[in-house]
Amino acid sequence: MMKLAPPFRKIIHVDMDAFYASVEELDNPTLVGVPLAVGGNEIRGVISAANYEARKFGVRSAMTGALAKKLCPDLIFVPPRFSRYKEISKQIREIFYEYTDLVEPLSLDEAYLDVTINKKGNPSASLIAQEIRQKIYDNLGLRASAGISINKFIAKVASDINKPNGQKTINPEEVCLFLEKLPVEKFYGVGKVTAAKMHSQGFFTGKDLKQHSLEHLTTLFGKSGSHYYHIVRGVHKSEVKPNRIRKSIAAERTFNENISSEIYMLERLNVIAKELEKRMQHSQTKGKTITLKIKYSDFTQQTRSKTASDFMQTQEEFMPLVKDLLFQEKLSNSVRLLGISFTNLDTEKKEPVWVQLQFEF
């Protein structure tokens, strides 16, 4: 069996357990132990998160509230409070920084930490992860799971193995066998379509992928073939990026009732644009490309984009483009959601330099 050669990094992926729902239970103990959904309602809307009691009935994030209520008649809905989730997330991040400055947040409830060299001088990444999880619980009353390994990909997969409130370490000598047994659906970048294609080619596990040459995988999957070839061998060089550059900023709203009138849509878009302007100003960011997102009542989705010659930030600057996009072509159905996003941000011009030190695991 092929062995990976040191030096190895020590990467922890921390993932909060049912974060939004857990915060709601923390602030309202009467919700503890009952099936709970954050966002949506029994008539319409989409669920942002569900606690583990609700998940036992098949309730999941991105599911419609109506379907969730059908699966779990006793389900309780609460509106999301993102300002509160951000407040708690910041406190969790401060705990991470007690151990390392190499912290890469992926969202409010998960992050990568590189603890190859750490502020505590602790040589064990597994013990650091255990200590962090305990400190989060002691300080905030919330549970977290963690995965620990030699790179970001394996650490992230590992964090899901002993959820909730657990952790899993994949040591260097275990990596190759772990990856060989891993279903192809678990590999980063493999979605439902790619997984179906892999199955049709006889690829069901990492071991199946490993039997084939770089050239063959590239022929089958294009540039992604090279990614699969290397990652199944434990080669994933993506470093923990503490100053990850933001690529987009967005705001959107799901409506209580479907909208057919473009005049009403324009009114809603002005409200959304005001919120987007606040987010752009808060992040001290400007952008050139504006995108209008439209989700129809049948859940089909459409995006329309336009790029300006200059960077924009204020509603006054970008709203004329949004209006043009709305009237660009006739809408095919009534609308349940509208969103506006900025890409091609001025932050993308900055080129940070990453320094990564590597030592034995």
C-alpha cells in the first residue's frame, strides 16, 4: 500500500451541531427536545435549519415548510435571527484564535484550523479539537463536532463521521485506506450528476478511482479528473486561508405570497437593494457585476446579470441595472423569491501571500 510521506499538516474542521436550531434552543429552553425548524412555515417558505429531533422525521434544510410539516406534524417553526447567529459565531471564532491565527471560516457554523504550529504548544491536534469543543460548550452551551487529519478535505469528511457532539481523527497512516473505502459521493466536487456518471463507469469507491491512470480520469472527467486522481491518493494542497477573499455579496427575500406584477416586484427589489447596500458598506466592498435572481412559484430558477464599467456600492448606482434586468424579458411565471448579488468585487484585486509551515504529524 502506498504511504504518504511527511511532513504533514495538522488540520481541524470544526462543525457546529444544528447551529441555528441549537441557538434557538439555547435562548428558549422550552424548544429543547421538540422537533424544530428555523425558517419557513407550514404554508410556504424554505427551511434554513432543523434540529436532530426534526431530522428523525426526514426534515432537512432547503426543504419547503409545507413538506416538512407533512413529514413531521408536530414540527415547530421559528423565524431565523441571523444577527444572533453572527454574534455567537464571532464568540466561537474567538475561541479558535486562542489556539491559532490560521482560521478559515466557511460559514457561521464551520471553519478550518491549521494547528501544525499552535499557540498552546500542543503537539496533538486531536487533543486540541477536544479542548476547543469542550470550551465552546462550557462558554456558550453549544455542541460541536470535529474532524482531524492531514488536509482540509479529509478533515471535513471526518467531522461528519461521529456527529453530533463527536470527533474523528484520520491519522497519516490511515489516510490511504480511509480514502479507498470512501464512497465517491463523499469526494469534494462530486455532485449527483458526476456521481451518476462515475457509477455508470463502475466507480463506487475511492479504490475504484485509484485503479485508473491520470490520463484515463482526465479523459472521462476533464480537468476534474486530475483532482480526483490526486485527492484519492491523499494529495490536497489547499491551505487554510485566514484572509479568504470574499467573492460575492447578496441579499434575497422569499415572499409570503407569489407575486405576478412586475411593479410589485420592483417595490420588493428596492427593499432588497437597500439591504444589499448596507452589506456592501459594512464590508467596505464595491462590485461591478450585478445579478438578479428569480425563483418562480414552480421552484425553477433564473439569473440575469450585467457588468458595469465602474465599481458600484450604493442603491442609487446599481438599482437602474437591476430594473433593466427585471424588464429584460417577460417573466415565465409568478415569483416566490427575488435576490440581488454583487460579484467581480474590488477585493479580488488584492493578492494576499500565504505562508504555510509543515511539520510531522
